[in-house]
Amino acid sequence: QVQLVESGGGLVQPGGSLRLSCAASGSRFRINVMGWYRQAPGKERELVASITSGGSTNYADSVKGRFTISRGTAQNTVYLQMNSLKPEDTAVYYCIFSQVGRNYWGQGTQVTVSS
């Protein structure tokens, strides 16, 4: 069973930065996709960014140029560097790990952008 552990959320002022981390354990396969979704109050969960095990990335238009997703040196770790944060980035951020047609989700970490 794959398990995800997230960290790095918090409260930050507009224009500030945060870095989210996610580590997946229990996977037997090297080919996978990892990423981040977010869900704001009253809104649907949306994709923020994703990265394949080969390093290909995909970003939501709303975060392009401000957020960077990357893989860690440890297997099945992923980071989301968030710069120039805006109040509209406030949401619960969820890590996702996808492999062999199955999705696994982290518990979520709150990101609040407010002055």
C-alpha cells in the first residue's frame, strides 16, 4: 500500500514563498506520476502541477511562472516551490501519486496567503 507524507504548508503574506514536500513509500514500481492538487473552500479540487518519473512537467495556467515542481534525489519524492504567492492561492494542497492506473492521495496541507 502506497502512503504519502506531506509537509510545508502554512501562513504567508502575499508575494511570499513556500515549499511543499511529499514523500511516497510502499511503491514497487519506478514509473509513476506525482503532483499537487488544491482545493479552496466552495471550489472543486484542481490540478496545480505534475511531474512524471522521467521529469516531464505540467502546470495549471494560474501558477505558470510562479510555481516549480521537481523530483527529489530520494525515490518518489516531490517538491512544489511556490513563489509570488497570491491570496487566491489559498487552499488545501494535496499530493498525488499515480501508478499502474491507481491514484493515491496525501492528507492535505493548508496554505494560506494573507496579510
